[in-house]
Amino acid sequence: MIMKRNFQLKMDVVKQLIDLQKTEAIRDVEAAIKKLQNDWEEIGPVANEEWEGLKESYWKNRKKVKKECVKLEMWKYHKKLS
């Protein structure tokens, strides 16, 4: 029961990461990533058969958010120079 709950909580973290990809406020995104990382680590274990896919989804979406952040920073920097 606890592992099922942990799985759902970790899925919620992944969903929040996906939603962050639409945010353009870089500082807000960076703060949210740190919070979500802490949440992820504090949630606890999930069933072994669910772990790999969940972990892969988390890191894939975290990297996407960071990549979007970098692209947005570059765009704002170049716009400022123009």
C-alpha cells in the first residue's frame, strides 16, 4: 500500500516537471526543480518493477525542463543584445 502511494506521489512529481516545460520564468523554474528534486528524494521507495520506468521518466523530463531553461536564457540574452 505504501509503495503504491509512493508511486503515485512520484508520478505527480513527473507531471509537475512536464508542466514546468511551459513556464517562462527561469527563476521560478529553477526553484521548482529544486523543490521537486527534494520531494522526489523524500517520497520513499516504489516497487522494483515500477522503479526503472519511473526513474527514466523523471530524469528525461527533468533534463527537458533544464534544456528549455537554457534555451530561454539564450533567447533572452540574444534579445537583450539586439
